[in-house]
Amino acid sequence: MQDYKRFAKAMLDVYEHATFGWAYWSYKNQNNHWSLKWMIENNYIKL
């Protein structure tokens, strides 16, 4: 779980500072760790 949290935080940090903004790969996906909705609901990502 910690690896997914670190990866998501690093990705969002990089996207935040990029000039093109940021987007997550998928809002809802059957594979939970590719689903932004699931990652937020399960406290992997904090926005």
C-alpha cells in the first residue's frame, strides 16, 4: 500500500508543477490501483 501511495503522490506532485496541468489515468477502472475513484475512497490519494 505504501508503494502505491508514494507513487501517486510523486505523480501528482510532478503534474502540479508541469505547465500542462495534470490528469489521472482513469477515474473508474476494474483494476483498483488504476482507478482514481477507488484510490481516493481507500486513502491511497489525498486531494
